[in-house]
Amino acid sequence: MKTALYLLWQCTWGFLQSLLGFVHFLLFIKSPHTLYHGAVVTTWKLKSSVSLGLFVFVTEEPYFCEKLKGQYTKEALSARLLVHEYGHTIQSLLLGPLYLIVIGIPSTLWGFLPSCARKRKEKQLSYFSFFTEKWANSWGEKVTGEDSMEQLVID
């Protein structure tokens, strides 16, 4: 029942981001796919991960920096990253058509703007300290009962 409601809500209230996710899904149709709490998860070769409504795209190489290799196994870090990205799908459920404006754009800028990357590196800030990411961690953990990315410094 929960999964059916999740699917219905993502395909209606979260239609725009789910449509964008579906287009990405088709572009990466040959990549491995699984289901996770109702979300369609694609593991891709890109270095970043993203959630678009019903669709989650996670990197196959979760070691963002060398120092994490001694702290977490690849499987453990991948699992934490999936919980984080799933948290973004919950944000999509809550925000609906506002998701891309409130979460998507700020998150993308925080992740990819050189000035933001410089700030994170200089101040040793966690990527996950930004409000969109912290909130995704929180929702992912609350809904799945699993650990998320916490405040790992990945730059």
C-alpha cells in the first residue's frame, strides 16, 4: 500500500521531476536498475548522484575522496549514498512542483559551482551540511531506518 501511494504521489504531485527522471532512465536504460522502497534506482558510471522524483541515479564509484577508502567499504558508502538520495525522493513527495526550485537548483549549485567547491574545501565543510543535503539525509534515515551520509567531507 505504501509503495502504491509513493508511486501515485511521485507520478502526480512530483510529475515534473519524475518526467525528467524517466527521460534520464531511458538515456541510461542499459545501466543496472533496482528498486528501493518504491524508487527506481539506476547505477551509472557518472561521478555524481541525483534524484528526480521516482528515479534515483547513483554513482557506481562512491569513493569521492581517497581518505574515505579507509573509513568505509564501497558497499557501506554506496548504501549510505542511496539512503541520502532516497531522502531527496521524499523531499519531492513533500514539495511537488516546487522541488526543482527549492531543492534541485540550490543543490546543483552547491555541488558544482567552483566558488562553492572552493568554500567547502577551504573551510572543510561537508557537502552534506547544506540545507538541501542535510534535510535529505534526515528524511532518508527517518523513512528507511538506515544510516545516511551524515556530515562526511567528500571534497
